[in-house]
Amino acid sequence: GECNYIGEKVTQLQHAQQAAEQARLAGANDTIIVGAFLHDIGHLVGLENNLELMNHEGVQLGTANHDKIGEDFLREHGFPDEVTLFVRGHVQAKRYLVAKRKEYYDSLSEASKGTLVCQGGPMTDQELQEFEKSSHFQAILEMRQWDERAKDPSIPTHSLSQYKQMAINVCRS
């Protein structure tokens, strides 16, 4: 988690902790905070297992299909759907928001614009309609906003113990 986060100025650990803190500040429960903390775990699983990387214009941008890889990894380790939906959904939310709001695309970092290309680009009209029917549609969109705000290199990391305990409690419940 101490590696740079795919072309951003923060480490993967900073990004994870900042996303979790955004969820906490929004009043989210522990399950959602854990989902926010682990939303990009697929990148780490990919690095550990030498999985295919996203590549855009010669720049490597993290693990290809990291959302699906992370979702599968967490399910295999006993995490509930309430956690894995954020892992899987945050990429879909970016594709949705780009299709719906030009200003959202303009606000993305260059790294995030590059990954968007590798992730299928903006959603089609049919994909938009299907995504809007998701029972967790609004929560996933909120998670995407936390994801975008979790890129401040000046915020130091701290102990992982609180997230570890939250994850244990979430898996036991």
C-alpha cells in the first residue's frame, strides 16, 4: 500500500484511508467505511499476483478489471455484499457520471481519465438505465465522490488497526 496510487500523487494506503475517512465524515456505518477503505484492493491483489495491467498511451495504470478482481477476492474472504458492492461499483459509477455530466469528466485527474478508457469509457444508454436500477445506486455514486476526494498527498497515513478491527467485525456480523 506504500506504492504510488496509479499515476496519482498519493500512495495506495493514503488513498484507501482517505476514502474511508470521507465515508466516516458522511456518517456512514462501519460496513460502508470498510467498503470505502477496500474499494481499490483489486490493484493490490493484481500486483501481488502479477495480473494484467491497464495501459493507456504507454502509461501503466493499475490492475485491469481491479473492480471485479477485488470483489471476487473479498467475497472469497467472507466479506458481505454490502462491502463488495462498493468495490465493484466504483468503476461503474465513474463511467456513469462521465456519461451524464461533462463537468465530471473535466474534473478527473489525468490518471483517472486514462483508466476510464481502459474500463470501457462512458456508459451506453442501456448501461445507464441498468445502473440506475441498482438498489444501491445513490450509495455507489456517493462512494465515487469519496474516491475522487481521496487524493491529498499532504495527509499522512496512520495505523491500520481500526480498519482491521472494523473488517473483522463486518465479516462476523
